[in-house]
Amino acid sequence: MLRLHNTLSGKLEEFRPMVAGEVKFYYCGPTVWDYGHIGNFRSAIAADVLRRYLKFKGLRVTQVMNLTDVDDRIIAKSQESGKTIDDYTAQYIQAFWEDFDALGCERPEVAPRATQHIPEMVSLIEKLEAHGHAYQSDGSIYYRIKSFPEYGKLSKINLAGNVDGASERVDTDKYEKEDARDFALWKAPNKPEEPAWDTEIGRGRPGWHIECSAMSMKYLGETFDLHAGGIDLVFPHHENEIAQSEGATGKQFVRYWLHFEHLKVEGETMSKSKGNYYTFRNLAKQGFPAAAIRYFLLSVPCRKQLNFTFDALRGAEKTVNSLRDFRARLGEVHAEAGQDDILAAATQRALAEFEAGMDDDLNTSVALAAIHDLTRAVNTAMARRSLCADNKREVIAAIERFDSVLNVFGDPQPQLLDAEIQELINERQEARHRRDFDRGDEIRDQLAERGIILEDTKDGVRWKRK
């Protein structure tokens, strides 16, 4: 029985989808103004683990993840660079998907871009105006918070004395408003040269909050099962999404709200000014494998803060190498027919503990502990030559089950034979002699991925297995 902490109720609740066997799930994706940092990807990987575990439980998932490709920051950056919004964001959209794939995340069924859904946003704003939840001022349109008595039910915020909502992704909407707490649904251009759309509600651009409401309801319906995102989005973004969506439809917007905790760096908030701001690409260029980064980012349950250190990341790299080496050795070991009952029980216990951990609000720490307990038991059996064929088959099947959720073992790679290694080394040497250094580096990296380390010495090339 899967139980999730629902931010809306503040309680751990049994997850029951609206339609038996199906889940409709929205995840607040990136604002594509720059390369994704490891805090962004902690949240993305948490959503990926959620998606994969829902499928593990036999549910059919329809996931929508938006790409915010227009906001005040993107407009400013695109104008600074002399590019259109589309040209400016295209490079970061491509980079995001490359990083997303490298980190082993499954792509969602739908990944809508805000700029391609302006008509849906305009229609939603018109409904809000008709219902008395929105008003115009100096060409912009605002949501009237006092028209929605339930405002604050997600964040549990007391509006008394509260003025502007704080979030680094949201501007302060410095326009003429009835109430300082009201937020912009549609923004008139500040300058004639600013990008804008001509619509039935006037020339302008959407506010960030309306984008997610419009896109989620288009693809998932007016009420759907799950909405997930970083903890920083609870207020004001998700609070505003509820107000907009329920103000327009009169129906409950989302049944379960899931929020993922912050990533710290050496105990501090990550920021460029502190020099502790790391993108996925920063770490990859330093030689850290994507699988190690993924393992580290999911190693602590998503509702607990995670502290990034390079020592911890190096530890994750060693752990992933160990798991992958275990998987390769298991596939190659010769096992006699039969079954060891003790190892069979350990395999079933690991599967049960893995599922119990994941059922408990996606507790990945417990799930990983179950995996490591099993690998130790199997390593002992292999060392004693007591691993039987039935056990081997059961353990491989269990690993596939674990990896369908966590995706840290990866596809097993057969061990290279010594003759194959030497042949590749010879090819590398020939490439270097003809000054084809790119090919030489490619072969070196190919061998490194297969666990072979090359050392160029004055006596020639030496190699060793990791």
C-alpha cells in the first residue's frame, strides 16, 4: 500500500487514484533560461523515481512536465543576447533533455512549452474575469486573492500582514494592483520592444502561475491525481495554481500534492555568489559519471534535505561501480543447478523490504539498504561457490525490479577479454601516431566505461581493471 505525504492535508495518506489502475501526474519542470543545476535535478530525479514506482505498482501513468520558456528573466536574458525568446531558450531546452536523459530519467508523456499554450491561458483568464476572480489595471490582469476564501490552504499561510510571496522564480509584479497580495495573470509590456502576444484580452505575456494551471488542465483534466515539485514552489506558485484553477472550475484541482526538499551544498544554500553553484554539466566535466550523480541525488528520501559534498559524491561513485561490478560478475558466474533456500529467502526479503520502504513515502534510503543487504549475501555465496542456478536467476530478476525504479545498476556490460583490451590499446596507439587524438581519447573513454584504466608510461601503455 503506497502512502504519500500530502502537503494539502499535511498527513501521510494512502494513495488512491481517481480511476483504478491509472494515474494522472503533473510535475513542475524547468525554467529554461540556463543550464540545470543539481538542485533542479534532485527534484527531477525524485519525480522520476515517483513515476517509475507508480509503474512498479502496476499503474498506468500519464505524466505532464512543463517547460517554462517565457518569464521576465528569459525576456531580459534574450534581449541582452540579441536573440528571440525561441532562439534563446532552444539551446537550454536541448541541454536540459540531454542532461535529463544522461541522468537516467524517463521522459514524460507530454512536455508542453508555455509559449505554445497562450490561447489556453487566455481562455482561463477570461473565465476568471467572468467569475469575478480577476480584474484589469493599466493593461495587465490580476487575480483578486480576496475573492478566493480558501487561499492559503496548501501552504497554511496566514495572509494577515503578508504582502508579496517570495520565490526566486517569481518577479514581484510591480504593477498597479488593488491589493499588494494580488498576482499577475497577464502582464502588459513595460516597453514597446518587449516580446508580447496580441490576444482577446490585450497585448501582453502570461504570468508564470497561469502557465501551469492552463497546461496541466489541458492534458490531465480539471481535477487530477498528483502534482509534484520542489518545496520552494508551495508558496506562492502552487498556492496560486490552486486559486486560479479552482476559481475557474469550481472543482478540486489536485488531490495529492508532493513536495521535494532542498539540496544544500556543504551545509549552505547553493548560489553563484557563494561559489558553490554546480550544474550537472559542471560535475560531468570534472569526471563524475551521471550514474553516480543520480545515485547521490536519490540516496536520501526526497522529503528530507540533502547535503552535497564532493566526498559524498565520490562515495556514490564507488558504490555505483560496486553495484555494476556485482551485476557483471553475477551474470558471468557459473552456478550449479538447484537452489539455496537461505539465499532464496534473502532475495524475497530484499524485495519485500525494498517495496515496504518505497511504500513508506518513497523512502529510498530503506530501499537502497535492502539492495545492499542482498548484494552482500550474494557476494558471500559467490565467494563460497554456493550460488545455485535458481538463486542466480531470482537475484537477476530482483535487480531488474529494483532498477526499474532506481535505475542505478544500468545495463550489464560483459567483461572485456585481455585480447580485446590489447586490440583496442593497439588501435589507440595507431591513432595517436597519426595524430588522431580525438579517436585516441574516444578509445580511452570507451575502455574507462568498461572498467579499464590506461596509464601512459615511458615504457609504453599499461592497463588495469578498476
